[in-house]
Amino acid sequence: MAKTITIANNKGGVGKTMLAYHLANMFADLKEQRVLFVDFDPQGNSTKYFVGQDGISDKYHVKNMFEKSGIEPFKVTDNISIVGSSISLGKYENLKDLNDYFALRRYLRTVSEDYDIVIIDTPPNIGTFTTNALLATDFVVIPVDSSVDAFNAIDLIMEAVNDVRLDHNEKIKVAGIVMNIFALHTNAGKKALSRLEQQYSEFLITPAVPSSTVVQNARESEQTVFEEDSKHKVCSALIEIFESLCKNLK
């Protein structure tokens, strides 16, 4: 049975996609685990990260979960498969049928024996798609940058996790808060770190992933930061975070 990890924060720009993409690759490469990546963000950025700017064909698209039609994961590498997304997913955002909020959970039950890890990327809001993810997941990872808005959004995600746990998914837990694309050298970054340590110390995973152009460079060349520059401090930070998260997946 696969362990399911959702990357969520209703503040945009905190690097959810970057973190989700690299976690998937680290599980596949460092742990040699079978990974299913589910892109539940209509922006489809994770999908493009994996398969390029042309995106993915309809038979591999998450919208099929709502249309109750056949869906097949696209095999990216020997250890990574993806159910992708695109802007066309947006028309399913305001569905009224309660059953639609359980579309992802129903789907994962049919494939969970085929994988060791499921990674779910979510949009920057707590709507239909993020709710689907929370109802289906075992663990939530919350990336934050050093902005006040990202910090304030933590409580909203925590509240959503608690609500889901009480009513529909008792197994869900927060696996960690990751300081992602974090400017520790600035006054704002230092203040944000101090607040995180004071209010969320039990969830905080260190070190911070520093803000760096290597992330954007890797994205533009459609590869991981490890392939872009394996000795960069971003790489060592990601590996330490990955090792800490693995210990929390219990």
C-alpha cells in the first residue's frame, strides 16, 4: 500500500511544484521506490516539469477522475509515473456533487498496490482539488517562503487538515513544514524563521532551501537541481529535508 504525500499551501509562489518534483525524484532515485505523481493543479506546471512544455495527452489526465472514464498513469522513468494536468482541469473546480470531492481517493484505491509513494501537487487554494488531496492523503507537507503571507497561510492549512481528520480522514497528519526558496540572509527571512521556531517548532524541518537561481536554471533546462549542479547548497538542503521527511512518514 502506497504512502500518499500532499504538498499544500494556499499561498502561491512558495515552490510547491519545485518541492513536489524533487521529492518524487529523490524517492525514485535515492530510495528506488515506485512513485506515482498526481498533478492536481490546473496550471499543470508539475506536468510540464516532468514531460516538457507540450504537456500530456487526455488519457493520462486527472480530469478523467471527474468524468469517471479510464485513466492511465504516464511512465516518465522506470520508477516515476504521472497523472498529469492542464488548464482544462479548471472547469471542474466548482463541482457541486459531494462525491466529486472523493474522486482522487477512489482512484488511488485502485492503484495504490502498484506504487510505494504517491506525491500530490495542489493549487494555491483550499478548493475542490486541494480538498480531494487532503481526503486522499496520509501526510501533508507545507512549504513556506519567508513572506508574511506564506506564514499566515500555515494556520489555514492546519485548520483544513484538522477538519478533514475529524470528519473524513483520520489517518491524515502534517509531516512537516519546509522553508522553501527561503531568504535567510534578509531581515524578513530571519524574522520568519524566528516566528516558525516559536509557533511551529514541532513541525519545522531544517535546513531551509535557500533562494537561488540554480532552481530556475534547472527548471528551464527541464532537469533536477541535482543534474544542474550536484554540489550546490540547494541540493544538500533538499537531501537533508528528504531524509527528515522520510523519518516522519510513520
